Amino acid sequence: MLKPTIFREYDIRGIADLELLSPHIELLGRGLGTYLQRRSGGRKINVGRDCRLSSSRLRDALVKGLLETGSDVTDIGVVPTPVLYYSAQHTKADGAIMITGSHNPPEYNGFKTVCGPDTLHGEAIQDVLHLIQKQNFEHGAGKVTVMDAATPYVDEIASQFHFDRRIKVVADAGNGTAGPVIHRIFEKLNVDVTELFFEMDGKFPNHHPDPTVPANLRSLIEKVRETGAELGIAFDGDSDRIGAVDEKGNVIYGDFLLLIYAREVLSRKPGATFIGEVKCSQVMYDHINKLGGNAIMYKTGHSLIKAKMKEEHAELAGEMSGHMFFADRYYGYDDALYAACRLIEIVAKSGRPLSAQLDGLPHIVSTPEIRVDCPDDIKFGVVERVAAHFKKIRKTVDTDGVRVIFPEGWGLLRASNTQPVLVMRFEAASEKLLKEYQTEVEQALEEARLPVSASHQ
């Protein structure tokens, strides 16, 4: 039987050859097919997959289970996750399932599920587990059809952008799913692109496809400097997260990308609402509000953010991890290929390089995400103990984990919903204060009986 621990907050994920065995994934297919039919009232389910070595096996097992519930499956093949989202919208599918390990190590894989207009998260994912545990399934004999969703997607994205001047860009697809599709989009646009690692390879031989990890951006940074490009763009394994570097090779993380996009949106839509998450810079929130926007801090997680966007009627949302959700001029889901085109458009129209898009901001120093190994069964309890400690002595924000407010900065500790790790991040007015704030939080972690063996990633 499937381990309950793989049913996470906003997806289903585990080590493919240990926790996602084919007979169990057939059961998952029956559970998802049953859930989607009962919730949406329809049987039409689109299925896509990434290029991981285990994805074809998981596809076969999942589809077998779906068909046994009477679901009709449209197989769109190996595609970026946003192409699956696009296909679900345009074929009016009742549900959609993406087989992907996203940014996790190669041995992982998983399932992101769409039901109607929403992505399954929280209790809905637990409901699927309960169906499987009770063997409470629909029965039938569905059929499979195959569809090319990438071509209409490429045509629609490319048709939205017209760059008045030719932009020199370096793009790193990390051997994930972005390469073949973004290549076709760039062919239709006024860009001079240097392509890195555009061949799909589930072994990820050049670097891991996670653009939040600075080490994974080395090749991109070097090539941007070498070619004199105006910006560099990186994609994660399933192409729903964007990374970026400016023309000098400096990494621009998701919170400041969100700010760049928000500035442009506010130039057309004064007073617009934007959603960020707890790892995002306070500078971002303050500056969006200063520009007349409404910046809201919320929980980390693509499904959670999408739900919050609809609730707040936000034009745009974003995460430190590079998920960017455009409702402005787009469909509201996280699409790194579309986000890349929006970033190039801003640089092209402004006539200034990417670094200039952040002019006028106060100087701050910050850490990248710091990940601390911590078993799944204790990680939330550890965070609760640290939060209880800080609530007695400092102002805190408990939207997701604990964000500790210091006199000239902040520190965050939260439990990852996708991996057995704790995530920390710090921001301060100086390097000295940054170190002080980080030390204080790490000491509280030690007192929560967790040895700190952090890796800056």
C-alpha cells in the first residue's frame, strides 16, 4: 500500500523505486480517477509527464488505474507542467495529472493534480488517500487518446509577445522539459538566444534543475558574462519555476523578480493586488505598497498560492522558489516559460539591462534558502517549539512556520512540505546583523534538540 507520508500538502511525492511501485500507482490512478469524477462530475482527464527515468513507468501504471474507473485519458506526453495546465483549460478537461518530481533529486517523482480550475492540496489530497485505503473506487472501462498540446501552447505564448529590439539572452533548461518547448517559442520571437542543456535527460548530467540553488546557476552566469547577454534565465525540471541572473551575473531571486513584474503591472493597473510568501523580502512588500499596490504575505506552496490569488483577485503572485503566477494577461497558473517571456519583454521595452529594473531599492543583505535535514515525522514539531520560544521575546508572523521580526531585518524557519527538511532564510540591514539574527535562530533550533547541519543551497 502507498505510504501515507507521500501524500503531501500540495502534491503526492516520493522516491520512485521505493515508494511509488507500479501496483500501488495503479491504486493511486483508481483513487484519483474516482476523486476527480465525483468532484468534477466528468470523466475527461489529461495526463502529462516529465523526462525523469521513472516517469514512463509511472504513466503506464497511473493510466491503467484511471481507465479502470471509467476515466477517459488524454495523454499529452512529455511536456512542461504548464503545458498540462494549458491543455486542461483548452480541452475543458474535468481533471489533469502531471507526473513530475519537479526540482527534487532524480530518484524522486510525484503527481500534481488539477480538479476543474483548482489544484488539489491539503485535505483534498488526504481525501484521495482515504479513498485508496477504503478501496472505494468507481468502475468502468475508459479509453486513451493522444494529443499534441505543445504546438497550440507555443503558438499562443509566442503570439502575445513582440519585442521591438533584439534581446541577447542565455537560457539554461537544465536537461528538464523546458528546452524543446522554449526553443520553439524563442524561434518565433526577436531574441538572440544561447541555449544551455536544452536536451531532455532524466539523469540531469550537467547540474540539478533547481534554479534556487546558486551552484546550479554557474554555467548560466559564466555564459551570460561571456556572451554579453542582457539577462540569463534558468528553468527547473518541470518548467514551472524560473531563475534569473542579470547582465553582470548576479542572481535575482524570486521575490525580486516578483517586484520587477509588479512594477510593470502597476504601471498599467494602479492599486493591483500581489501575493508573496513568507520567504520573500520585506523590501519587496514595502516597495509594492509604496508604489500603490496591495502586497499580501501568504503561505509557501503553488496550490495554496493559486487558491489565495483567486480569493484576493490578485493580478500576480510569486514565490522565492521561482513560481510566478500571472493572472494579468494570462491564466493564473505558474508557468516559467511565459514568465521568461514577460521578463524579456520588460528588459526590451525599458531599453535597460535587467539590473536596472531594481534601481532605487534600499541596500539589504540576505541569505538564500538554507535547508536543514530533519525527518518528516518531527519537522513540524521542531518548528512549533522554536515558534513558541520566539513568541515570548519577539514579534513574529506565523502564516507559515515562524517569521521572527528583528529591529532591522527578519529570520524565517518553516518545515518544507515536499522534503524532509527545514527551511531558513534571513534578511538584514548589514552583514553583521544578518549573522546575529541567523545565530539567534540557529541557537533556538539547537535548543529544540535539532543539531544544525545546514547546507546553503
